[in-house]
Amino acid sequence: MISDTYITKLGTQFKFGFEQRDKHGEKNFVIYILDQPDYGGRSDDPHTTHRNREGDDRLVCWTGPMPTLESAKMVAACWADLTERYIITGQGFPQN
């Protein structure tokens, strides 16, 4: 697993792990959430926070392709920015 830290424009730090897997015959990355800020009393359910569980691990919920590490890091940064906004304002993730 490759780990990386992302720091938002407001200085909030998130740590992610990136692992390449085979998904439907194609290589794809999954993003582990290794460290993130507390939700500060806001709901932390998987649907609201766009997280999946895999055993004791939490992963960023993303259904689109992430065939490269660069694309996975972009998704992780977007998730972190939206999570920070949710923690601060309560505004949820955009609907697809």
C-alpha cells in the first residue's frame, strides 16, 4: 500500500492509503482512509460521509474508475475537501 497525506487549503490533514486491485478485469485503485478529523458531532454514517467499510478499514466510496495513482489521489483530495466542508458547515456531498 502506498500512503500519502493531503492537507486542505484550510490546513486540515487527511492520510490515505492507495492500493491497486483488479476490478472486473481492469486495474483500479481503492482509497483507504488512514487518518481524518473527527466529525465533531455531525452524523458519521457511511451514506452521509461517503465511506465504505472493509473489515475494520474505512474506504472512500467512489464508483468511478481510478486506474492510476494520480486519479486516485485526485479523488482522495476531492473527498477530503468535501468532508472538511461537511464538518464545518453541515453541507452534504453533491448529488450525482
